[in-house]
Amino acid sequence: MKAIKFLGLAGIAIAISGSMFFASCNGGGNGTAKSDSTTHGDDNTIMGAGATFPNPLYSKMFSEYNKLNGLKVNYQSIGSGGGIQQLTSKTVDFGASDAPLNGKQDSTLTAPAVHIPITAGAVVLSYNLPDMKDTLKLTPEVLAKIFLGEIKKWNDPKIVAINKGAKLPSTDILVAHRSDGSGTSNIFTTYLDKVSADWHTKVGKGSSVNWPVGLGGKGNEGVAGSIKQTPGSIGYVELAYAMQNNMTFAKMQNKAGNFITPSIASITAAANIEIPADAKVSLTNTEAADGYPISGLTWILVYKEQKYDNRSADKATKMLKLIQWMVHDAQQYCAPLNYAPLSENAVKVADAQLKSVTFDGKPILQ
């Protein structure tokens, strides 16, 4: 399948983002936000730092909100790990992460933080099979065996069985993967870890793993370059990047047995599941029958109690109203920039999380 090539604002936004999806979660991006303001400075300037994946979307949202309310938002796209560090050190008003805080990260905070989902994205399997006119279909078993190096040829019977009638060559399969630590890899390996016992035992999950086979490339660009230049190759990239670069990508069989085309609609569907009250959820291998199985949310993180370090109630209120607007009215900016709007269930949880935030023990939003 050939993805639609998006032009204009969407293309510019994706280009700005560079190596996009889940670019630095789980410890990646140990940068430091640089600014001329602190969290207890100007009440009309909100400081944020973290995930690179939502940066184009956040830039659009913050610009539009400034037009409406005059509030300034200084967001530093330094990676999820850096955002969590800055939130921990209280040098920003909010952090942003493509993965929920783990137990170790939670324990380093001086006070509890809440997770507020803002948007979702996906990791897709792009491939280079010039003579194949049909869209490649992959099952969890076949995908895992390809990346384990156990399926070596494109005309392997296991691939042929799920792509009946397709023209599959007898050439070697060449795997492309990320060489740098990335959230894209974290989502992808988390999925494989869930669906394949062999992968769980031999490789595991994380932002960096010891790949059994394949050629490493830095960022989405490196992986995409390997795929485009090498017939017979397959690798994983972020959906918005694949769409912007007109890359071919596969349909994946989900938990319900349906072969799903990755799209904004199928990512949103993946999140339309029961989401825990703390919003910490992995969308990989979703239960949703129409959901794409290698999807994930990205979150804004704030302290549950906002009265700290001489912060004012006014500043805390302005920040919470901004985030509330992002969860609701600003969802209109997601699809044009190739992001998936929040599902109804995700919005409900986000609202509950927002209403749990307090100042001096009293709820900020009513």
C-alpha cells in the first residue's frame, strides 16, 4: 500500500520533528531545558520539556492557545528522559513523555505526578518489494520470526500462507532497525515481547536491545534510508514519518485476528479500550477489534499538588486550563499533522486526572 503524501503544514511539522515516534522515552534524551524563566517566575509563561514526538503538534497547540488567551508556553523538545529529569528537578511546570513513569522514576519524584494523555501514534513495518503490488500482510508470529532471523526468505511458506496470490520473491529478507536508543524501538520491542515467547526469552523489550539480526540505522531517517536503498528489506518507522515520505507499509494482524492498516483512525481505535485511572497503559497488542496493534499514547506529566516552590495558584490554574483545552478543543489539530486524536475513553481518563490536581489540597478545576 502506498501511503498518502501529505504536503503543506503537516509536511513541515513532520520534517521539524525529525526522528519522531517515541524518540527518546525510557531514558533517552538526557538534555536540559534552557530558558530565561523558571517555574516560579512569570505567571503568564508556562515552562515544559520532554518528548520530541509531539513537538510539532504541541507547537501548533501552544501557538493557537496564545492567540486565544495570551498565555506563553516555552516547550523544549529534549526527549522524554530529559523531560522527566526536568520535572523531577522542578525546573519546568510540566514534563512530557512517550512512556509512563516506571517505578524507579516515580520513586525519584518528591511528590506524586499525574499522567494526562494528549495524542497517540504508531510504529509501522515498511518494506521494499518492488514487484509486489499487493499490500504485505504480517502476523505477530511471522513478524517476530523475521526479526529473530528465523524467517530468512520472502517466499517462506509462512509468509506465502498469509499473502495468497501475492508476488513474493525468493530473495533474502534484510532487516533494518534502530541503532540508537529510542522510544520507537521501545514500543516495537514491547509489542514483540507480548506476542512472542521466543522474543521475550531471547531479546526482551526496551529502547535499546541486542538485535539478533539486521542493519542498524540512526533515527527514522537511518532506517528509512536502509529500506529505500535495499530491495528485500523491512524495518520499522513511525507512521507520520512513513506517510510524509510516501513509504510502503504492511497491514498487521491484531489480537482479534483482523489485518489492520495503520492509520489515524486505527490508532485512535487502539486507544478505545479500558484505560486505568492513572492513565498508565500500553496500547500494544490492543484488545480493540479495529485497532492497530503497535500503537502508543504520549503524556503530559504534572505534580498532583501544585503548591510548591513558591508557585502561585494563578499559574497552576492557567496551566491546567491549557492542558484541559489540549485534551478537548485542540484535538482538532491532531489529524492535519498526522497525529491520532484521543479516543473517548482516553479523554475521560484525562479529565479525571486533570480534576485530581490540587493547589493547597483543593481541586484546581471544578
